[in-house]
Amino acid sequence: MSVDVLVVGGGIAGLTAAITAAEAGAQVRLVDAAERADRGGNTRWSIGISRVAHSDRAELEKLLDAGMSFGEVDVPSYPADRFHADLVRVSRGDGNRTLQRLVADGSLPLARWLRDHGVRWKPAPFRFGRAAPDREPGLAPGAELMVRGGGAALVDALLDAAHTAGVEVRFGIRVRALCTAGVELADGTRLTADAAVLACGGIEGSRAMRARYLGPGWDLVRIRGTRHNTGALLEAALAAGAAPAGHWSGVHAVASDPHGPPYGDPVIGDVHGRYSYPYGITVDARGERFLDEGADEKNLTYATIGPAIHARGGTAYQVFDASGTELLEPRYAQSTPVVADTVEKLAHALGLPRLVETVRAFNTACPDGEFDPADLDGLAAQPPGQPPKSNWAVPLTRPPFRAYRVTPAVTFAFAGLAIDADAQVRDEVGRPLPGLLACGDAVGGIAVHNLPAGTGMIAAGVLGRIAGATAARRTP
């Protein structure tokens, strides 16, 4: 059976594409490699933080459920120009600025569209940490919204919307190759369509591809999301003439508890991330600091911590004194730290004798000044022989002292296909491949080196809507 539009992948990118195309009058089929129990691609494992451009708090509060508001919390404006500038800055200017602009400009319209299709919004409760006990928690600029129920609830809402729109959804269907006017399934069956939308994720679910593109040791690293993003269709598209885009040796990876499952757990969700590192120091397996824990707002640095840990052998320790412990986000309660009443005893328990000198040098370099855990406070230290700490440089002096072992966990690779502003896949000289579109993590160029928190789902949804609209226009 042939359809007008075939969508491969059932996360936010595929669902928004399918719904948009169906609502434009196309006959749409969506196939997902996952079984229904772990449906939703990487979207399912998202905590639901979403980066949305807005002019003021009133614009965001219109998205919230009736009776909900941001209360007394300050909600500064976050214009699309700033969103775009943040994307350009963290990508070091190496991203596709046209696509980045589309994401920034399309973020608020997408949030409204999602609300109208059953997704429920609430204020984001934290900035990957806690505020000081005596003050109101702050919200990260541009990441003030969160999906009620997280990514799993978003997927379920959009699946309901897809059924209402008449989309045919099939789970447990693995696509192994592209063919003329469609795709070939693992059993050899061919599905044909006037337009095919690749919303099948990236390469991170394949150990072999992680080792090939990201480098040695990445094949052993845990995956935070779905096991079904194997990159097979990305390679098939490249073989068919598609141009690669993005950062094929780059990866979004976070600091994570080492005892998590090898892939995301669809039942327990994302409980293994360890993002309160700005409130202490991070040391490697030699007891030495190796990164600037306070380089920027946590939402703009957390995706770079995993690669930094991997480069130091794959194991690190986040060290806090009692003051830092008071600020740890709730997910730390899932870990068992090493605790001691002196730094010397902590170093002995960890087997890291150099930790004593590391902490001593760091403490000596910390300045006087007012510590503000909710914002960049300018408290900077430059310990001799160590990286700087650009903000939140407070000495570790209050016992007890705690150390949490962390390892990298991969969210997604920055590898993808080249597309144009209509989500059409392009070849090496910029020509569209007829009938082939891409969105979500199958696209390269939005994220290069880094990605601000809350951008992934929004970017996937913005491009999904564009891909769906373009695909529908190709139908007779």
C-alpha cells in the first residue's frame, strides 16, 4: 500500500510531522522501530524542560493550565534574537544559522501548537539545582517551561492527536534501507510514498557507530535514551547522495550516576543526571580538577561535562562540602556518596591522595564576595596549575565532605543530514533529494559542540512541523 507521506520515527519530530501533514489533507503513515511499551524515541526520556522565546511572563502564562502561574518568580524576557544568539554562541559559530534561526523563531508558535494538541505546560521548577534555602528559586532564562509529565506525556498526547488526525501508526517496524519513493523494511517489504520524512534519530544507539564517529571508548558509554536510534537510515541517506551536516565527532553527553542502565529506562525516566557540579569541584581519577565548573549558566554547560569526563578516562568525582550539599538537586538522593568529616579522610576513602592539595589550592584561590547560587555571581578563582572557576568559586571548608562518582552518559550525537529551510534533504552541492525530508536528531547543524538545555525537543518539533508541511505539499 502506498501513502502520500511516510514518517519514520515516533518521537516529537515524527509526530509533529505526521500530524501536520495529515491536518493538511495528506494520507499519512508513521512507523516506529520501538514497540509500544518504549515508544517515543529520545523524547520519551526527556524531563520536559523546553526553551521557548517570549517577550514577557504573560506570553508564557497563556500556555499554562488554567489557574497556574509563575507566582513571585522573576521571568525575564527571552526574545528570539537571544535564543538564536545562544545557539550560535554555544556552537562556536559552526552551526547552520538558518536552521538555528528557524528554531528560535518557531519555538513559541510550536509551544502554542503543542498546547492546542493536548500537551500541558507548567513552570519549570529548577535550574538543575536548588536555590539557597532563604530565597525563591530562580528560573533559567529561556527554559522556564516544562511539559507536565515530561517527554512520555508529550508523546502520549501527540499520539492521541495523530490518531484524531487520521495518521496510521505502526510500532515495531524496523526500516533498514531507502528505496525509490519509499523505504525497505527489515523483512524485505517495501513501503512507498510521495514523500518520506526521516525522524529516526541519530547514531547514538549503535555501539559500532559511536566508536566509528565519536572515537575510542564511546562504544562503552551509557545511553540516556532509546536503543533504537541506530543511524542505519542516516548511512543509507548518505549512500543515496545526502550530504552530512553537523558535528559527526561531537556528542551531547552529561555527568551521570555510573549505576544507571545501559539505555534509558522507560519506567523510571531520567533520574541519573548529576547537574549540581557548579556548587563544588569536579576531579578526575587522579584527584585533579580538569574543567571550569562555573563557566556559564548550567543550562549552557551541562551537555559538555560528559565529553570532558570521557577525555579524562571516563570517571570523575563531584566533591561538595556541607554548603554545596544543601544545594544539590533532588536526583542526587538516588546516589550513595562517599562521606568524610575531613578532606584528608575523603581523599583516603576515594584513593585520591592528590585531592588534598587540589582542594587546598582551590580554597586558597577563592575570593571574598557574595555567593549567589541562582545566577552568575562573578566569584572567580584561578588556582595555580588548575583550570579557572569563573563563577560560584566558594571554598570547600564546611564538613561533612561528600564525593559522588560520575561517568558520561550520551543523549545524542551531533551527527546528521543536511537539510534546507523546507526540511528537504540536500546533496553535497545543495540540491534536494526528491521526496526525502528529515527532522529531529536526524538533522545536523543545529547543535555543534554544545546545545542549550531545553532546545532538543523544541528544535525537533519546529523542524517536524516544517517537514510535515513540505511533505503535504508534495502530494497530488
